[in-house]
Amino acid sequence: MSVYLSVAQAQNIVFELMEIVPRGVSVTDEKGSIIASSNAALLGKNSQLAAECIEQASQMQSYNERHYSGNRTATPIFFRNICVGAIIMAGDAERIKRITSIAKAVGENIICQPYFNSTEQVSYVMYYEYISEWLNNKEEYTLSFIRRGVRIGIDVTQPYYAVVLDGVWNPVSAQKAVEKILTGPNYYLCRNNSCLVLILREGDNESIMEQISRIFHDVKIAIGSVETNLNASFVVAQNALFAGKHLHPGKSRYDYRDYEFIYALSRIQDLKINQGVLELLEQPQHSELLQTLEMYIEESGNSAEVIRKLFIHRNTLKYRLDKIQELTGKNPRSFQDLFYLYVQYILYRLTK
């Protein structure tokens, strides 16, 4: 029996979760043995699903900790980074997926309650309230704000940058994975149920980013610029995320340096979309022309590279460029016209 998870606590977890999932809720100890359940017949039985889930969670190889078997889902529960058991829920997989984070939060809160004292709780709340205020503070930092940070070990006078993790499906597990990666004066904040913001000190954090990219392989990651005001970096990261998701939805990592100018173009209010460009972008019969234009932009007008990557003859490229000019009134071979087409393309994609 775990020293952190008692039978009474496990029963409380089951009772709380039965408000959400009326049937098919069980809690196991750290070995996968069921110690509380909505079905008394399961008590004392071993769950292979839970045991596998607990083993993987203890290794922290990924934040995607849930395990499935038929209509059953096992989710690990932690106390201070120690996996102390698992919650098993039965039912529709998609519905269970949506309430996994709630179940973990309920379970871990019940486990932690006996160990919290009021001082620890106040310190915890103050710490994350300060980080939240820091992330959203658009003004120049006051002396009192700086001193408040020093008292809890945060020096906001140093340059930091924000990294946005968007599309996190399980914030509880995501936070635990991040806590194992972050070292030194680096922090994180859970913005909502699907977004986590890392706050990284300027310097060599490439190893951290490599680990983040490896673990959060199914999450969109946007990197902001290094700023003396953290909120400015957060805004830049959000802008990169916006532009990247619209233009390159297949990518998972968006660096502000690749999208800063693109996002700025999206703020051009007065430039109307050329009717010919609109037809080129929207009509299926022009798909080859659009593909050629996209590649021509990507290769900065390098015809040889376009021909090589599209596997087309040079006469085919000439024909397509002529058709683009005929349709839009702009010659892609001209730098000025190509830039115009690029801006129109960006505006269309980002405002669509």
C-alpha cells in the first residue's frame, strides 16, 4: 500500500468522480491493484492496464500518459512527482478523453490535502499569481513589482522570452513533464486547459527546447523574442503561432524570426485582395498555378530550384508564370510584382 494514497482517499476519489462518470470508476495503488471501485466485485484485483500506465508514467517518457484497452482508460495520479496509482474509467473513449484532466485534478487534490498547510498553500498561490501578473504586465516594471519578485526568487529585470505550447490535451500531465525539464531560473504558467507558457531565461536553452519538442510532438510550439518586458515576448510568440498555424499547419514549431514580417503584413488594413489573385487562390482549376507560385515565392524566384522541386520542364514553368501574369496582371519574374503577389497571398491566408 502506498504511503501517500490510502484506501479512504481512493474511495473519496471514486465518490467524487462518480458525479461525472456514474459507473466504471476504479482507483489502483502504485502496483496496479484496485483498492477502491464503483464495482465492489473488482476490489483486490490487479489491472494490467493500470500497471502499464503507472510504469510508463513513472519513467516520464511522455506527457501522453493515458492507456486504453477496449472501453477502459487508465490515467496515472501523482503526489509530488511520484506516481502513486491510477484512475480507471470505463465508457466512450472520446468522452473519457475530455474529462481525463478533471479526473487527475480531483484525484491529486484529494491526495495532497492532508499534506498541505496554510503557509504552503499561500506561498504556492502567491508564486503563480505573480508569474501570471508578470506575463500580462504591459507596463514598465515598478520598483515594488521587482521587489515582490525578488522575495519569491524571481528576477524580472533579466531578459526572458516566452514559449507557447498550444493544443495541450492534458494540462496536469503537461505541467509535470515541464517541471522535470526546466532548470535554473525558468518558469511556466498554465494559461488555460490547452495552453502552457514557458518563461525561459536568455541564454543557451536549446537543450530545453529539444526536450520540449521531443515530448510535446503533437503540440504547436511558438517561440517569442527575448525582451526586457515578458508580455512583449508573449505577444510576439502568439503572433508567430497565429501566422504559423494559418500558413504552415503541418509544422509543429514556429520561431518568431520566421513569422515576424508575415504577421506584420497581416495588419495591413487598406490593401484589397486583387480579383485575379483571389481567383488564383480559390478556383480549383488553378491549383497547379498556385502550387507554382508558392514554390516560386519560397525559392525567391530561383527558377532552377522550382523546376527541380516540382519535377517540371522549364517550358512548363514559363507557361505557368505567363498564365499567372495573365490572370493577376502581375509578373512573378519582377521582384516588385512577386512581392505584391506574396503580400496578397499572406493577407488572404491569414484573414481567410
